[in-house]
Amino acid sequence: MNIKSLDDLTGLRNQLLKGQSKDLKKVQIRVAMATCGIASGAKPVKSYFEKKIRLNNR
């Protein structure tokens, strides 16, 4: 699913909150780790997500 507007994002959020999403079986988070991504702060963002995923998947 491509999110192109705030309405698309709001609709997806509502769908996920209701638990009615049949198309989305897994969430994928991508953090760009090329040189420009790292320069823009990608390493701390990646570390933050890794920490939260570890804490929530006990």
C-alpha cells in the first residue's frame, strides 16, 4: 500500500486499530543507512527501533 496523503495514513491507522487489516501481516521499518542517511541521524534512529523491538518481543 502506498501512502500518498494524510487521509491514506489516517485510514490505515484506523484499519490497524480495528484489527481488520488482512493485507498487512508484518510491519517493515526501513532506515536509510547510506552516507546521507547516516549524516542525517539514521544511526540513533536505527538503534532506537532495535531497542524498542527487543523490549516488545520478549
